Amino acid sequence: MRTVNYFRVIAIWLLITLSYHSPLEAQERLITAGGSITEIIAALGVQDQLVGVDMSSTYPETIKQLPQIGYWKQLNIEGILSLKPTLLITWQDAEPKRIFEQLTQANVKVLRLQRLPMSLTLLKQNIQLIGEALNQPLAATQLIDNINQQLAKMQQFIASYHTRPKVLFLFNLSGAIQVAGKNTVAESIITLAGGTNMAKHENYKNYSAEALITINPDVIIVTAQALAAIGGTDKLAAIPGLIHTSAWQNKRIIAIDQALILGMGPRIGEAVTQLLHGFYPQPAQ
């Protein structure tokens, strides 16, 4: 009986020791500055470690209840330190640059992630890095696998079509119209959804009526937020040249949440699905 009790004591001692040293028990006080970064945190199931976010973090809805630290391009050291974080995760090109030295001096860990060029490969890399930083490597791997499976199914569907729609993504509808070109999240998502981005310039560029008419896109994409701001789809007719495009005449205007089309995040499958349904509304023959 004494032998049994002895081994029971040893087993309990080992359990307590292993639990005490387990990295999963080390909860961070986490601040994220970057909407896609915050979405990754939520997708990994560690949203409860968040104590603050930046203005670009809008999903999931519960995120909006957290204290805000401003915008990732205008970080404020006082606002960050007031939340007593142990870790800040943001983009490499976050500003001001001096804030990172200040955080190091305050014993706050910083993980700076590559933001450009925005691509599916980079998204997966950042998911892995965040998973490692938060001791969630398995959750990160599972999230990446889910994304791969979602996109693989869509690629099979797209392959059943022999033509690709000509597409433009219009931004800033209330002023000078800007169009997304190469090396933008919008182009990456358009391509994944089986469309051809007709804008061949880099990044974003203002377009004239003549440019819109000349390109004559089959499909035009706008953000739901921008469309609401101008008063709905009918108001797009005021954009010079737009009513002369095939997209307008065939009523092929897609409105999508700006967080999906402007941020390469874990909801990439949802973004591609929405565009795909607009690109290929009819079943394949």
C-alpha cells in the first residue's frame, strides 16, 4: 500500500511540475496593430489574450469592445504601455520607427511581420510565425490546412471554365476613382477567384472615364462600405465612363466587405468565394 501511495505522490508531483512549465500556461497580454493580424489571432483561438487593437482591426465583432491604440501607421507609445502588454504584433513598416526601441526598453516583446508583397504565401508564413509566438503551432498548421482545402475546391470549380472575366476593383468612389493594380491584395484575390485584373500598373492609380471605357471590364468590384457611403449602386452611374462598361450594362457589380478585399487574412476563402460567385454566376457547362 505504501508503494502505491509513493507512486501516486510521484505522479502528482510530475503532473504539477509539467503543468507549471508548460508554455501553453504562459498567457500573453497581447496588442495587435493590423486588421489581418487580429483576424489571425481570433482564428487561432487565442483572442482572449488580446488587451488592445488598432483602428484597422474590425473583425470579429467582439474585437470592437477592446481598447484602441490608434492606427498601425501612427502608433502611440503611451497608449500601448497603458494597457501593460507583454507582446505587440504588428507590421514591419508600422510607424513611428522609434516606438520599437521604446517598447524594448519597457520590456515589451515585439513581433514585426512582413506585409508586402501581399500574397497567399506570405499569409501562410505569418500564420505560422504568430502560431509559434503564441505557442499555438498546431492551431496554425490546422488553419493553413483549412485555407488550402477551401481554395483547392474553388480551383477545381474554376478549371471547368475556359474563359476568365475581365475585372477592375474601384476604390475611393466619392473622389478621384482609384483602381487596384499589381502587387495589391485585391489583385491576388481576383486572381484566386479566377478573374483577370485588367489594371497592369503597380499599386493604385487614378483612372479617367476614357480609361474605364477602353478597358471595358466585364465585372467591377467595389467595397460595401464605399458603396453605402455614396448612397448605393445607382449612384455609381455618376462615375464618368462607368455606365459605358459591360459591367454596368450587364449589372455585374460586386460589393464586398473592405476587410475581405483589402486585407489578406484567414478569411481569404470567404473573400474568394464571394468574388467567384460574381465571376461565374452560371453553372459550368
